[in-house]
Amino acid sequence: MDNEELSLFRDMARRAFEQEIAAHFEQWEEQHLVPRTLWNTLGAAGLLCPDVDEEYGGAGTTARVTLALIEELSRMGFGGIASGFGIHSNIVAPYIKRHGTEQQKQQWLGKMVSGEVVGALAMTEPGAGSDVQAIRSSARRDGDEWVLNGSKIFITNGIHADLVIVAAITDPGKGAKGTSLFLVDTSLPGFERGKKIEKIGQHSSDTAELFFQDVRLPADALLGEENRGFVIMMEELPRERLGIAAQAIASAEGAMALTVDYVMERKAFGQAIASFQNTRFKLADVRTEIALNRALYEQCAAEYTRGELSADKAAMLKLASCEMQCKTIDECLQLFGGYGYTTEYPISRFYTDARIQRIYGGTSEIMRELVARSILGR
């Protein structure tokens, strides 16, 4: 798909999001949950998992199309939905596409494209966040089955999920080298969802704690090779962080657009706020920060398409873009004055939705450590 085709696809997606999401979004934010039917609606519109191969029901596009959809949702201020969409279309589906067996692809991908199945990724535990090597959930063999036990926390799409990719220890005592991934059907006995976790932002993104009590999984629920789960996670992190960066940059662009409109109309001391040097300089700084991060993002996205994006460069992008997002949106909110602190103005949602970006997908502190290792070799 060339740039012109991608631009047309973005236009189509924006119209669909305006029609299917915008009119209901405030209600969903108040309810702190989107309806399950939204996934079916997005699937029917061809907006889920577009880079899944055509033989499994997708459009067979490049990853850039999926990333473009994340951008449009984020730019429009639908941060919570963008996160859930990203987990489903930009993480879970690619895991299965790249590491699943033919049977697993046939079983799950088409249903993810249609929205019949909602996907979630369960890595984080109460004692294992960015340090995925500290995972305690376990799966042991029992004949031709696996028996899964443990719990996960802060799982995006946890309430609606029909399929969860779960990281569990399969060779105790070996840490990362003894970790495997499993495709868990949430209809299986022993699977339970905890109550929805309330957050300060991204309210329409459902986040839950998940419990696995002697969940019996068929042998073919193993994703990839046994004890290579950590390797798979590391291989997929660049794409995950690329998706988070897409959210960060597009959200900052959306917040700036709102701010420009506001300062052009709002008056103080007899003139538009846009007339004051402070406003003009702040906006100049915001535009510059966004442009710099946009340039790095486009470079990284091109490298990913060619299979060349390194883990350390993806970490740099995630670090820079998420820090920029929080900083620039804070500057934008300041220009709204007291109105920016009210929920009546969408800029406040851009602000609260942004804060998690420096935490999930690897904290900014972990990103700095990864970049430092690439520099110092230790």
C-alpha cells in the first residue's frame, strides 16, 4: 500500500470512527467500558487486524495500516479504545500470525478479524511488571494436556477477551529460559475474571485481573516452542513499542489541534490568547517536539517493514515519544487555563490518557536501561 492508498484508508477509517465511536464515546467513558458489540462493528467494517493474511480473513496489508488505525483513534482522542485495539490487532494477532501453527491460525485469526474473538495479552503479574523474568504463573504437563495456574493483573481487554495469550513457567528454576506462551480460550473451566480495574485515564479501555485455577489446556494451546516464550516476547517487543509510539505521537497531534482552535477563539485582556508571545512560543515548542518524534517514528516504522528495527532503537522511540506526549499535552492543557482541568473539555482526557504510556509496554526507566546497555554493552 503506497502513501496515497494509506491516506485514503485513513480517511475511510476516520469516517467510520466518527460514525461508530464519536457519538457514543462520552457514554462509554462514563461507563468505563465499551460494549462488546463494538468489536463486531469494527470487524464488519474491516478495521480489525488488517495485516492478517487474506487466507485467514484479513486484508493482507503491511503493519503500517494497523499502525495508521492506532494513530487515527489516538488523534481523535479515543485513547482507551486505541489501547485495546492495539493489543488485539497490533500484538495478539501478530503473535499468532508469526508464531502460531496452521491449526492455530485457522482457529483464531479469522475470528479476530471479524470481532467474534477479542484478544488479550497476559504477561504482567502482581510481582512481575516490566521484569517479565519474575513471572510465577505456571503450566505443567499432565498427559496430553497442560494445567495452568496463576494470576495476571492490569490486562487490557481482560473483561471482553475470548482469547488470552498467557506467559507461564514450564521449566521451574530456569526463569526466562523456562517460560512458554499459551493460547487460552476464556470459556475453559478454571478461568475467571476479577473485577474491572478503575484507572485515572483510558476509562473506555477495560483492564482486569485474570485468574487461572487448574485450567486444562490441550497440547496444541502452546504458542511457539516450549520454553521459548521469553524469546518470542523479545522478538515482538519492537512492534508493540512501535504501536505505543504511534499512540503517543498521534495523541500529541490531536491535543495540539484542539489547543490551536482554543487559543484562536479564547480572549484575554481584549485579545486572542494566540496573540501572546508565551502562547506562540509554547506552541512552537510543542510542534517541534512532535515533528522530531514523528520523524523518528517514520524511520522506525520503515525499518520494521523491512525487518530491520532493533530492540534498542524501538526502546529509544518508545521512551522519547511517550515522554514527549506527556510533556506536550501538559503544555497544551496549560493554555486552556482552568477549563483544561475540567472534564468538559477533551484536552483533560488527552492528559489523563497519556500518563500510562510511560508505564505500560516497558516503563521509561526500563527503556533507558535498555538503551544504556546497547551503548555500554552491559
